[in-house]
Amino acid sequence: MSKLVFIGTGYVGLVTGTCFADLGNTVTCLDISPERISKLKEGIMPIYEPGLEQMVINNSKAGRLSFTTSYQEALDGAEFVFIAVGTPSGVDGEADLQYVRAVAESIADVVNDPIIVINKSTVPVGTGDWVADIIKKRRAGKPLDFSVVSNPEFLREGSAIADFMQPDRVVLGSTDREAANKVAKLYLTLRCPILITDLRTAEMIKYASNAFLATKVSFINEIANICEEMGADIREVALGMGYDKRIGHHFLDAGLGWGGSCFPKDVKALAHMAVLHGTHPQLLQAVMDINRNQRRKVIFTLRRALGNLNDKVIGILGISFKPNTDDIREAPALEVIHLLQNEGAIIRAYDPQAMPNAREVLKQVTLCENPYETAEGADALVLATEWNEFKQLDFERIYQLMRQPVIMDGRNLWEPDRLRCMGFKYFGIGRGINNHCD
Ligand code: UDX
């Protein structure tokens, strides 16, 4: 097996490094945060990802997985080094590559043996060449034998381990085919399709994939908005569409739209690249506009249901950008809360996993311990994230707890008829106008 190094212990680096250790490789994960590294050494995770904690503990105990803040220690004898640091959005929507640059320079400063540098972070098309150029210039006096390979990740938060262990495909790009073949060997045991292409094409596959998935979600949200006016039920529409193998059932769930650390950043970055290269990304712009408007639907709906929102108490169920993660970056709930507070609403909120992160950013919000406390005295209850634990709530109890029985189901998690029959004013996303009670 090989010695791998991962620079960056976030959602991508820590998960991928740990999974590679689980496959039998010797893996060192490096981070510049001493606190994060010391916690990892104690088996304390910096992120919530189902199954990760146990896998980290098992592989650390087996001696396959270690953590350090020292580039020297990490890179000593390494054959592969993965760059897995953040590439946040800059002011103009471009990908901020300062962390990638810092890692490339640190690698150049300490490595003397042949090494393959692998870009795991989502980086703009052309970054592979840029990383190679940084290393070359940094080692002008003492040339280094290295190659750069692009290896974009397709992990979804909340199912990242499964997505690594059963990938639909592995994508590799490089000007050095032999280096790409060596990286491909690391994935052979996963027995999945491995596409080897050039650097720019591999980088574009990542952006195009995420942008397509975001487009699919914005598409179904647009259809949902039309359904709302025409009395069709988007859940059934999506079901009927999805049987067509060319469409498929995935990513056709209408709701408050997409958030997270990837779709918003990647769609913006791709549109930015397009504009900088003289093309006009009208579709990507529309995809982003539709997504932003989905959050605003909550305000329009609650104004219709409650009138003026000033001093109204609104309970928010779910803060993370999607279930099974504690990640609240670009979460629809955050924007909905911000918009509601702008109208003078008083917010109560609860999330099964994201409360520690929410506490850091939410101001003037009553953070609750459970859904029922969130509903207490509320004039409306908004579901922002479709956590499993919200599926079977005791709505009799919710009804008693609320001041007004208004439900805004932002993820179409519940059945309109059932709630309407209980006396709730139910609002979903494109759920048609059937108001009958069985
Ligand atoms: C995404 C890509 O799926 C993954 O391949 C890439 O590596 C990283 O970005 P992630 O952002 O973790 O993964 O979550 P994903 O499950 O793709 O959902 C993205 C957003 O779309 C979430 O906010 C989710 O709520 C929303 N979504 C997804 C919908 O609104 N409707 C859907 O049908 C599916």
C-alpha cells in the first residue's frame, strides 16, 4: 500500500484521507490548526459526518491514520499529497485560491523526493497548471520531480463515506499520464469506472456536474411554482417525470432550494469563469436567481397567512443546509431567518445536529432543545431542513402549543390533507390546491 498525505482536514480531506486509510494505505492528515489536530488525535471530530468518528478511531488505532501540523513530518517519504483545502467564494464570486497557493508553496519548500500532487479541492479550470507553476517557481534553484493530477471529489455531505466507497466514477486529469495511472491504482479496489483525461477537462467535469445538479433542483422549483398556481402537485409531477430514465428521480425534490459549501460557490465560480472568458451564462444566472427566490417564498407565504410579520413568533425547524450534516453554510434557514427578522418577526429555532454552529452565527434567535419547544407560542412553524426526526411529529401537541396553526413546509415533508384536516393552515411548495379532508 502507499503513503498518502492530505492537506486540510475538512469535509473532503478528513473523509477522503480516512477512507483511504480504511482501504489499507498509510495516511497522514495535516492541518494548520493545532487545536483541530490535537482534537483529532483524541478522536474528537471537527465535523459531523455519519460513520466518520468510528472510522477515524479505528484507523488511528490500527496505525494507518495519523495527524500533524508539520509539513516536514507529513511529507517525509510520501508518494502522493492531496490538496484538500477550502476554495471559498471571493467578493466577485470567483474561487479564492489563497489556501491552495499556500499549500503548494509549503509542499515545494519541504519535498525533495519525487511526488504526485493531487488537487482534491474544487478549483477553477486551469488551476492544475497554476499549481505546477507555483511549485516550479518555488523550486527554481532546486528542481523537484513532481506531477500534478486533478482528482475532483463528488462526495455529498451526510453520505460522504458511502459516496467514497461506492463512487459512480473517479475522474483524474493530468498532463502526465503515468502519474494519473499511479493515482488510478489507489482507487482500483473500489471497482468503479475511472476516467482519465487532461487537467482542464477534469476540473470542468466537477463544475459542470455540480452546476447541472443545481440546475435540476432549480428546474423542479420553477415547475413547483407553476404547479402552485395551476393546482398540480409537484411531488406527483416529479414522480411521473422521474420514471423516465433520461430524467431519473434524484434531485427533483422541490423546496427552499440548494445551499451548502459547494453548489452556491461552484455555480457562482463557473458563471464567473464564463464571464471572464467572454461567454454569457444566462442559464446559470437564472438557476441562481430561482434558488434565491425560493427562500423569499417563505416571506410572501407568511405575509399572506399572518399579515404583518412584525412581532409575530416564527418557529424554524432545521438549520443545517440539508439533513445528516451539521453544516449551515449558505443554509436556506439562515436566509429565511434573516428575511423574517428584517420584517420584525421573533424567531425560535431548532436543529438536531447544527446547534453548536448555529449558536455562532444566529443573533436574537431563541435556540430551542426540540421541535415542540420551537412551536411554543408560535404564529407559524417553518420546516427548513427535512431531518428524519421531523417526519412523524405529534401534530396534536404542536397544534396545542402554537398561537396560530400556520405551517410552512419548506421541504414538502408532510401530507397537506392530514394537517389541513387537523385544522392547520398548511403551505407547501407546489403542493396543488387539493383541500379535501378524508
Ligand atoms: C454536492 C454534490 O452532490 C456533490 O457531488 C459535491 O461533491 C458537493 O456538492 P452536497 O452539497 O453535500 O453535495 O449536498 P447535495 O446532497 O448535493 O445537496 C445540495 C443542496 O441541494 C442541498 O441544499 C439540498 O437541500 C438541495 N437539494 C438537493 C434540493 O433542494 N433538492 C434535491 O432534490 C436535492
